[in-house]
Amino acid sequence: MNWDSILAYPLQDLPFVALVLIIAFTVHEFAHAYSAYKFGDNTAYDAGRVTLNPRVHIDWLGAILILIAGFGWAKPVPVNQSRFKHPRLMGVVVSAVGPLSNLVIGIIGLVLLFALDSSGVLANSSRGVSLALTTFLGYLISLNFLLFVFNLIPLPPLDGYRIIQDLVPLKVRYKMDQNVQWGVFFFLIIVFVPPLRRVTLDPVLGMISPLIDFFASIIRPMFY
């Protein structure tokens, strides 16, 4: 069987992709859970989600799907916004910190890549070690920037949709809550119907490379 024709990533890179996804999903969901807990909601804490233990955050179906389709998900963190002092404002923050945590990880990846390169570590390491480090950091950067952009798309069940819900007037939010199941259905159609994906999702994901280049242009001069 030709696995490369099935998987979204080369077969030999799967260990690096899996490790990066474990890190990215775990930190993302921990950020949601921890911020909700600090704002006064114990729901995620009581469910054991305020932890960096990957086992409580990883949805294995979602993780497998990202290897096949190029996108996926972790277990959503339960949040009860009624326990927040300022429910809508704090709801926006709790929703936003997940994608922002992926952005931070991606930036850290760029810093590490430039630091290792400028210090000569990559050049002076064996070919195998150098290839492993650059492959891992490449996925650490690209996948976390992907998750940052992807999760801000304003469609359910993504964080971008929750952010919009807390920003719009209550009447609009009520209508959004009523139609959320149709939003999920529409989202899946976009993902799995290539013609629709090319004109909707792909242009958004096309922002990833320019975004990486932007942060790289800021970070690179610090090391060269």
C-alpha cells in the first residue's frame, strides 16, 4: 500500500508530526482550561483538564484525521461562562488563548531554528541529527501557525466562532446558537468538497506562509 497517497504528510515524518501535534493540542487545550479556571470557572478543573498531561486532551480520532486530511481537533474544554465576572469579555479571552498559544509555540520554533543555525549547531551536527532537528522544528513552526490560523476561522466548532458569538449583540448570538449544528455541517462540506475548499478554506490557509515569513523577518535579525 502506498501510504504517502493516503496520508497528508510523508510516512517517514509521522513521528515528528505526531510529537508536534501532541505538544500543540495539549498546550492549546490547557490554555483554554487554565484561563477559564483563573477567571473563576472550575468546570475544566473538576474535569481534570487543567493539566499538561496529553492523555486528557488528545482526541485520537481528531489526531488521526489531521494525519490523513491535514486538519483535526482535540477534546474541547468544558467552559461555563456564567461563572465569569464578565462573561462575554472573559469568554473572548478564554476562546482566544488557545490559538494564541499555538502562535507562541510557532514563534518559539522560529527562535530555536535561527538560534541553532546561527550558533553552528546544525552545521556541526551529524547529518541525521541535523535533519531530525530541522524536520521537527519545521513541523513545530508550520503546524502551530496552521492551528493558529485554522482555529480563528469563524465557523463552528472552531474558536473563531466562539469569539464572534461573544462579540455580537445578544440577539445575533441567540440565532447563532440556534443554527450552530448547521454551521458544523457547512464546515464539514467546505473541508471535504474540494471545489468549495479551494475558494473558501484554502485562501485562508494561504495566509500561513506569509505569516511565518513576517515573524521570521522580525526574529532573524536577532541572530544574524
